[in-house]
Amino acid sequence: MENEINATEETVESVEIQASPSPEELRRQRMTIIGIIIGGLVILALIIASVVFLLNPGTDTARFRDVFIIFMALESIIIGLVLIILVVQLARLINLLQNEIKPILDSTNETVSTLRGTTQFLSDNLAEPVIKLNEYFAGLQHFMKLVRPARKNKNKQSNE
């Protein structure tokens, strides 16, 4: 049982160690955030440039249509990137569930089954014999009351 407790503690410690991100992961996350910010600034600059271009007096509807098509293409690219990020995050969540949470649940189930076995063992080897012994003592006490009722009455009479 002590080995199981140590194994459970080791599992919990390994999960705690894995929960903190490594410096490489932090660097990668920072680079991703910086890339997203730069991409957003480029898109914002393109939007501002196209609005300025549309406000020129010689702009016809064909140019307006072309700029609108470009906006729709950029929007499609952004939606595609967001979907890719969503799929990656979903994959990371599934990985987390399979590799970190499932082992914890498995060890918890193992601990519960061990505890169930321990309680059954204690019930069979400790509680039942004590209950049987109490039954025998109660029977013996009742038998003694039946065998020696007069003696108790004599003691009561002599005390009076």
C-alpha cells in the first residue's frame, strides 16, 4: 500500500512539473504573439491604404469592386488562420486529456479498488470475528443468567 501511495505522489509531482511551460514553449508562444501582432498591423495598414486610395476623386466602381474582393480574400485568409489555430488548440486539449488527465484518473481508480479490497479484508478479518465474539459472549451471559439466577437473589437478600 505504501508503494501505491509513493507511485501516486510521483504521478502528481510529474504532472505538476509538466504543468509549468518550458522556456522554449514560452519563447515559441511569444514569437507567435509577435507574429500575430505584426500581421494585424500589416492588415490594418492595407485597409488604411485602400480607404485612402478609394477616396481619390478618380476612383470608379471597378476599383471599388477590386478592393472589396481583396478585403474578402484577406478576410478568408484570417478565418482560415483562426480555424487552423482552433484545430491546433483542440489537438493540444486532446493531448492533455490523453497524456495527463487520463493517467491521473487511472491511478485514482486503482487507489479506489485497493481501498475497496482493504475494507473487504478488514471486514473479513477484523469486524466479523469481533461481532462473532460478541455474539458468543452475549450467549454465554444469557446462559449464565439462566444457570445462576438463584445465586444473584441470595446475594441481594444477604445485602439487605
